[in-house]
Amino acid sequence: MKPSPAKFELHSEEFLGRLMRRQLRLSVACAVAFLVALLGLPLLNYFFPEAMARRVLGFTLSWFILGVLFFPLVWVIAWTFIRRSIALEEAEVTEVSPPSGEPGS
């Protein structure tokens, strides 16, 4: 029988294992978002060549996406990963830390 989350001690195997599983899920989600963006552009070029050849601000849509939109998208994915990872760590610590009025805090 597994102990309840409130009974985990900070830095115990259970605590670290649960945190690592949650961060792994977050990592996989961010990696999938990146791969969709990375592989999506060649697929768009292959399946919709006329649309990707349209001009946007002097560039073809394909080059506009690659040269202007891709790097901010990667930055947003990285920023989201960092923010969510920190939030996961803080939530885990809050769950296992005793309330401020109890001994040991």
C-alpha cells in the first residue's frame, strides 16, 4: 500500500520519483510540441506548396514561418517548460512540507 502524498518526506525516494515522473511528462509534452513545429513545416511545404509559396511581408510563407516565427515559438516552449517545471517543484514541496504552525517547519 502506497503512503498518501502528505506522508512523503522531502527528498525521499517516493517524493523524488513522483516529481521526476511529472517532470518527465512535461518534458515529453514540450518535446512533442517542438517536433510538431519542426516536422510540420516540411509537411506543410509538401502538402500545400501553393499556400506556402504565398508572399508575406516580402518572404514566402515558408521562409516567414522558418525565419520569423520558429524561434519565438521555440522560446515560448522553453519558457513554458521552465515555468511549469518550477511550479511542479513548488507544488510538490508545498504538499510534503508541514504547515508553518507544526513542529519541524
